[in-house]
Amino acid sequence: MENCITKYCIINPEEVIVDGNIEYKNTDGNPFGEFMKSVYRHFDIKYPKYFKMDNLCKIAFIASEIILKDNEKIKETAPNKIGVILQNSHSTIDTDTEYAATIIDKSNYFPSPAIFVYTLPNVMIGEICIRNKFQGENTCFISKEFDIEFISDYVNNLMDSGKIDKCIAGWADYVENNYKTMIFLVEKINENQKDNISFKPENLKKIIKQGE
Amino acid sequence: MNTIYTLTDNIITSLGFTTESNFNSLKNGISGIAQTFDPKITQTPMFTSLIDSEMLKNEFTQYGDRVDYTRLEQMMILSISKALKQTNIDTKSGNTIFLFSSTKGNIDLLENRRQNFSRERINLWALADEVCRFFKNPVKPVIISNACISGVSAIITAAHLLQENKYSNAIVCGGDIISEFTPSGFQSFKAISSNPCKPFDASRDGITLGEGVGTLILTSNKNLVTEKNPIIFRGGSNSNDANHISGPSRTGDGLFFAIQNALIEAGKENKNIDYISAHGTATQYNDEMEAKAIALAGLEDVPVNSLKAYWGHTLGAAGIIECIAGIHSIKEKCIIQSLGYHDLGVSVPLHIITKFENKEIKNFIKTASGFGGCNAAVYFSELNAD
């Protein structure tokens, strides 16, 4: 068996790419919130909790919804055999700044638990796990740039060790209206099939180029 | 597969700047938690465990210039330097990798803009780069921000990297500071205890936060090991509750999966576990969830404690300093009292350690759980145990 990319989604401020095809464009050059709302509608996502999420969670969540859409087969895999491994650069800096603003002015002091809970980057993983009932390995790594060698090694090791059979893996980052996510569904597939894209740095490099 | 040895360690908390001073306090039931009225930390008096700033200043000056490093960077550099003193690891070598765990890193830079650091410095990778540069390490560090399980996650990741032969030595350093950011957030959740926290107790009413840094050095190089029967990493795993982002599972199934996978990886078929170092934050839901997970794993008869009433919940440091305490419990043949505990306050009759005891133990499990629904478990034992 080989660990292969069976679906992927890239979202940047211009477009949504799914499996190499531009599936949706930000033709009006909308800011993040508007653009994501139109992506949410376009892909017919139905999850009211989405509107409570912070921007980092929103972008990671939408990409995960797109790659898992109509995937009934994944429900046959045991919840504790599906992992979510993501990497990010700026942690939750936007939400941190928003939260800090609620405590800096002592005459207007209103720390908000609803904002505070989103000041941890791994919460984006939690949101994806809750939505899909995934209970396997989950870790949030921080790196200045997407470290494809590290993430592919890490995920392949988890899958080869038998800890998980499937994994949502990749990158999600949001800072001051600059954002990008690249999320992959990785599954064990019979080796040497013609269309297999193994989850290896050389393949990831090629795919990532599409979103640049 | 390579055997992963624990080599040396350091703990910096309110209870001192060495593992020895911290562990001696634990043995004697001494807590570092005290009430603070500092308006830079909290708007109402709060129990917490803080590192002495004067002591940090005096100690750090021997290593570097304070103006060049943030509070957390100073704590980390000091902790790593102290751990390194006890061994011959060359940090300049490409064989040594650094791993960092933190929830909020240099978050004080966001609140206090008078500090002379670049905007970029708030990023965890900037902090990690500064610390690696101090030790002239050429390897790209691994950084983990997995809420309250970060420290345990970092140890597991480090051990797996060494098992794959990618590096020979791993320096795992985790920590968080207490500024106003985190306490105010937990206060807004009404999750802060009105007294020093009481893990697993019937009258527990929330967490106590603490400041700390821990460093654990792991190696696959047997030649660096001086002990006859060293303590080794045997297995570790993470999981998710998939239940709620800010509340743990009601069943404990997520943490149970992590414990189960850690023991499978360890090849541990019998249930002879000598000690469980629980997460035990002293919130109603966490401790109850943990008790259920321990029962699901069939480990309810194993002696268990939480160390949170000594140091508070030190977030990114917690998993590391609590593993270090477990390692020293094996080395010094003792089990530490679960401070703050009087009457069972969870639905499973756990075997909570009510007094310090000299007792031979050969292994332990450390568990952790956090926001985002994440859980982790790691298993250590003596080299010559089952």
C-alpha cells in the first residue's frame, strides 16, 4: 500500500483550486469574509457553527469540507484511524490581536470567551475533527513556511506505523487579510496504480506551484 | 528501531531553577502557588505560580544580554543551558535537533509595545530561531502549538524523529509565560480556581495557571548514556475527542485511544503500570473525563496524581516538566502526593496518591488534554523493565 493524495484543495485570495482545477474565482476581489461566504455557498456547505469560527478556522474548515464533500466512504474508516495534521506560520495572531484589544483598555474591559477560545492554532484541527468525528492523531505544527518535507515525513510515518489509515494534512495560515490553505486527503491505496499521486515532497512541490 | 534514552533535564518554575529544587519541593509537598495582585497580570486577586523575575535576571545575565531576549526566550535559553551542562551534546552539530512547545510564545509583546523587538518576534518560529541561534544549532527546529498537550506532543515527536534515525539527539523545550492575556481568557471562561487548584477533589472549582519552562534531552546515542538502567521512551500517541472545542469529551474515549495507542507502540501487553501522571487541571469536566478514560483503559487501580497544585497549569511546559517529574520518580524510587486532593470528586474510584511514599516504580504513563479536544499519552520505563 502507498500513501496517496486522493483529493486536495488550495484556497488563496484569488481562487479555489480542487485537484488541479480552478473551481471558483474571487472575480470581484472581495475581502476574506465575503469571499469565504461565497465559497461556502458555492460548494453548498451547510454547517451553522462555521459562522462562529475565526478566520483561520474558517479557511481550514472550508478547504476540509471541499475535499470531504460527498465522501461517504470515509465513514467506513474507524474515527480513531483518521488523523488531522496541519501546519501554520502566524499561529492565531489576528485573533490574538482582536482578543488583546478587549483587555488593554481597563475602562472598557470585556475579555470574551468566544474570542479567547480561538487564540490557539490547533482549534482549527478541533473544528475539523468535531465536524467529521475524526479522533485519530492530531497535531498543529508551526513553521515560517510550509515545510513539505517535514509534513510528508511526519504523516507518512503515522500511516506506515498503523496509527492512522487516512489523514487530512497540509497548511492553513491567516494574517491581516493575507491567507492561504493547502489541504490534502491522504489515503492508503494499492501500489503502482496509474493515477496514484504519492504523498511525497516532489509531488507536493508540483501541486503547491498551482496556487502561487 | 532505535532505543530512545532520556539523558538530562531542567525545570524552571516558581519552585526553583533546577530539576533538583523543583523535585525536592514536590517530595516535601511544597507548592509554588501564591496570590498575585499584579495589575499587569490580573484585575482581581488571583492564585498563580510565577517565576521570580529578579532571580531570572541574575541567572540569565551569566548567559546573555537581557535586552536581546524576551522573557520566555530568557527562560528557555537558561533551561536548555542548564540541561546541556550535564552532558556532552554538541548543539552546533547537525545531529542535534531542537523541538519547542508553547501555546502563546512571546504573547507579552502584543500587550506591551514598549519592548524593543521587531513585530515579527511574536511568531513562534521567530522565538525558536532566536533560541537555536543562541546555541548555534544549524537544524530547522520543530515547533508544536497543540494547546495544553503541546509538551507531551513535542516529546513524542522528538522520540519518533530519533527512532527514524533522522537525528541522534533531541532537545525538547517547552514553556509559557503568564501575562494578562491567558489569565483574563480563563477568567472569562470562569475556569480559574478561587484557591490553589484541587485536582480530582470533590470541592475542585477550576485551574490555577502557572509560568514555567522545561527541557528534556533525548538521545539514541547509547554512548552518551551514563546510567546503568536508564529511563527510555517506549511509546506515545495523540488523539481528538471530536466533541467540543473548549470542553472535554463526556466519555473519555479520545484520551483512552491515546493511552491505548501509546501502550501498543510500547509493546506493553500487560497492565503493570506503576504510576499515572494525570493532566488533572482541576476543572470539573477535565478531571471527570480523565477518570473515565483511565477506567476505559482498565487502569483505575494504578496510583495516579496531578502535579498542577505544585506549579499550576504551565501550558506549553506542563507536559515536559510533568514527564521530567515522572522520570525522577522512577530514579528516586518514590511517588509524589497529589497535592490539593482530599475527597474523591470523580465518578471512577481512582487510586489517588494521598501521601508521599518511597516506593520502587519502573514505569509511568503521562496524559494530557486540551482545548481543541486534543489528548496525548506517553509511556516511559526503565530500560530493563518488562
